[in-house]
Amino acid sequence: MPRRPQAGPAATRRRVAYENAVVGWRLWGVSRTDGVARLRSPFRDTIWPTDQPLVATCLGTNRALGTRSAAHDPPGEGCRCGVYGGTYRGLRSFLSTTFLPPAESAVIGRARLWGDVVEEGTSWRAAYAYPDRLLVPTLLTDAFHIADDLEAYHVPVLVLNVADTFAALNPTAYPPGTW
């Protein structure tokens, strides 16, 4: 008999002004447009614009349930749409349990989330988002060039060496200075 999914914490929805934006950790891919690195949503082919917010859209598909629903303004209740961010611990957990293609260029950082925001346990889904701080690991080929290009977002961009990247994502397993 199939196991019934455990109910998670109840989702709460609220309207958040930009000035009071929720700041959540997240992962981005990197895409090159005309040779310039830009942030890309890792599971959608969406390039994050510079100097303006990313506006969430609903594609009418609830991938978690494999069903289609009518498109609506994100983040929708009973849907998975919206721009995601989460707690630092939530990001670490996500990275340890999520398959990313080996060739995927990944940047981690924080994003400001506002507009309609749905909170679900350790994560949020929002109608609008913009990067708040970006961390580019030297594991990426051409990390310093990528970091230079990402300065177009006008937020702090830091380049982390391998030890600092692992320490940042798993501080108890890789305390600074133990490499």
C-alpha cells in the first residue's frame, strides 16, 4: 500500500512591500548571453534581468503532482509557482538532496522576495525577486570573469575558494582552517 505523504507546515500568504522584502537563500545557474554571464533559474530557462525584478509567472503546471491548472498570478495556493528562496539551512539541505547536472554552473546567494509571498516551512515563494548578494565559487571555470559580469546586478558579488565554499555550505563538516 502506498505511503501517504506527511503533511508539512501550513502555508501562510502575506503581502510584502519591497522595503520589507524577505531575504532568502537560493541557487542560480549561469548562462551566457552575447558572451556575458547572467543569472538563470536552475529549473526553468529564465534569465534574471539586471536593474529590474524578476516577475514570477505560472505556467499552469503543478509538476509535483503532474497536473495542469489554470494560469494565475503567482505564487498560487495549491501550485508550486513563484520565485523561491529559503533559509540557509534549507538551501544546504536542498543542495545535498537535489541532482544538478555535473556541468551546471551554480552561483549561490540571497534574493529579496516581495509582493505576494507564501511561506512554507523553511522556504518562501514570491511574486517578485531580485538578487541581494551573490557567491561565486572558484569551482566554476572562469569564476572571476563570471563575478565581474554579475556585478551588473549592482549587489555584492564575492568569489569563494573551494574550502570557503564547502565551509559555507557545510560548516560542521568543513570548519574553516581544517583543509
